[in-house]
Amino acid sequence: MPKTRHAKSGSRRHRWQHLRASLRDTTILLSEFRSALLWFSFAILGGGALFYFLSNLFNEPVGSLTEAIYIVLTITFLQPPNRDFPQNLVLQSFHFIMPLVGVVMLAQGLADFGSLIFNRRTRNKEWEMAVASTLNKHVILVGLGHLGYRVALKLHETGEQISVVEFNANIDTLSAVRELGIPVIHDDATRPAALEAANIKDARTIILASQNDAMNLQIALKARSMNKNIKVVIRIFDEDFAHALQEQFGFIALSATEMAAPVFAAAATGTDVTNPISIEGQLLSLARIVTSDNAAFVNKTVGYLEDHYHLSIVLIRHDHQSEMHPTDNSPIHAGDTLAVLGGPDELHRLVHDNE
């Protein structure tokens, strides 16, 4: 039942996000046609002013400049004006030229606009940017290699909002991620414009999952300069370098093993988590979790949490007092800090239920 509710909620959110993206994209399209609208307005206003001047010159005056503009507007749309057909040949020509101007300009503009608005997917980058602009407190994932793809799946499974930046348009995982409804910006993430397209100003976390340590660091620093509050989770191969980044910049630097994808996903949600270690073929990580007011396990016991999530509580801190290896009957309150040992998938499930 919970999974069904979660799926329905995700479906409703996806439809609402798609609607907002469509409205955003339509606004962008309208802005692209500003020049066409301006030229049409110039033709109507300029033609009206010229008609007013010529009508007075040829002794067939109209009541005012406003009336002259109205006459030009009506004949442009092949509507009869509220006056007799002019006698002068020059004024008569307005009744034939202006409809041609209106038909050509409007037909071309409407054809282009209609083609673009009903074929949004042909404008991939603009559409993906429109979808990303609707996200808030989301996760930006840079890199869709094996690790990045697995992280994207984990985040999507738990209902996280994600936008992705990937430079390689031919990578196999790109289309698979797009089919999940995740916007993918095809661009170089070292460019500020690429991060802006992924809506970095409203993002909560950025995950750097490429295989290039130097590039990951470059993007991380750029992201922090564009959003000073963003949480940075960075893939680093060099352990010493990873510790230095954590100490100097407060980044969460994790190992890059393919099996660590759930840990990257957990870190993106705000959990302090260590790199996994292998014990008898099982990957285990230690995580620090602060129990939220809305946690599914608040006011439960340590025994309940361990049995329900298949984890081990190493430490519980309550009212500035720490209890190592708490008993099964120890209660868990909102605001308690838990040191939890478990597998990546189990930790991620616990983190999700703590939101």
C-alpha cells in the first residue's frame, strides 16, 4: 500500500511538473517571437499614421489618428471598415496591400510558433531547461556513467527531484534517464550556463559523479560560488585528497566504487555517511542521522528500528548525552542523533523515512 500511494503521488507530481514546464516553455517561445510581434505592431501603427496623413492630403480625411489605425487594422484582417471605400487610388491600395502584409506576417509567425509548441521534444535543450526550472530543493547530478546512472535510479526510486548534466550525447544511459521523466541538460558542466540550465539556484545538493577528479573539483567550486548553501557530494579516487576537501571546503567526498551508488544517494539527502567497507562480501557504511519530527520511527525503540530496517544502532545521543550500544528498549526521540551501521540500501531507506 505505501508503495502504491508513493507511485500515485509521484505520478501526480510528474503531471503537475509537466504542466508547469509547458507553461514555462510557452513563455520562452513567446519571448522568441517578440521581434515578429513588434514588426506586426509597427506595420499597423505605421500604416495607420501613413493612412491618416494621406487621407488628409487627398481630401478624404478620417476623424482622427486612432480611427486611421483602426481602419488599417480592420482591413488587415479583411474586415470592412466603418467608412465608404476611398476614391483615391493610393488610399485604395491600402485595402489590398495591408491584408497581404497581415497574412504573410501572421501566417509565418503562427506556423513557426505552432511547429515549435507542438514539437517541444525537437527542442530538447530548451524543453529540458523548462522542466529543470520547475524543480526546487532538488539534486543536480553531473555525469551519467555507471555510477551516475545508478545514483539517478536510487534517487528516483525514493521520489527525489533530479536534474542531470551530461556532456556526452551518445551515452547509453542518457535516454534511459530521460524516460524516467528526469531532465537531462546536454552541456559541459564546467560552464556556468550549464549549471544555470539545471536550475542550480534552487538546488539543494549537487553530486559530481564523473571519473575526472580535477573536473569534479572545478565544478564543485563553481557550484558553491553560484549557490553558497548547496551541499556538494563529490566522487574522488584519492583518499588523501578526499579528506583535504572535506576539511577545507566541507564537501562530502566519497569513494567511486560502482556499488557505492546508494551511499552517494544517501549523502545527497543530507546524511553524513562513510565510504562502504566490505565484510564477508557485504558492504557496510556508518551514517550519522538526526531524527526529524516527521520520521517514521520517531518515538519507537532501538529494537524496532534495528528489526524493521535491518541495521545496527551503534550510538544514540539525546539531550547532549551519548549512549554507546543502546539497549533494544531505548526510545528514539525527535532531535536524537543516531550512529547507524548498515548496508547502503538499508541506510537509504532509513534516510527516506526520516524526511
